Amino acid sequence: MPRSPSWRRAAWPRCSPARTRRSPRRSSGSPSPVQSWVLLRAREIEIARRPDLSTRCTHARAGLEHEDPLLAESALRDLGAVPDEAMTV
């Protein structure tokens, strides 16, 4: 029998019915706060683990305060792209 999240959700009411009534229902599309925290930390770890992403992130942060607005905007776009690249491994 597979141990997937759907399997656990189906088994939980049988194991602890009182606790199931107390726990709020979540919509299937939104992650829980814990899942969000884990995803955020996974991105940070992946950026720190990969030297290319770490260097890009450092340069982008330094470029945010640049006098030239075009360079600052480019740094902002790069800072947004680094976490996305970290998660597409």
C-alpha cells in the first residue's frame, strides 16, 4: 500500500476521529504554513549550495541600490529569477 499524502488523509479519520474534527480543512491548492516554510528554506539551501546562483544573488542584491535605474531594474529581475532557477533542478 503506497504511503502518499492522499493515503494518510484517508487513514487519519480512522486513527484519530476526534482530532480530525478539530483540524481545519485546507483547500487543495494552497500550501500550509509549514509547507511554505519548507519550500522557502529549500530555495535558500539550493541557492547557497550552487556557487553560480549564490554569486548571481549576491551581485543582484548589490545592484539594487545602483544609481542607474536600468541596472537596478535588471538586478531586481535577476534577484527574482534566482529562486525560480534554484527550484528547477
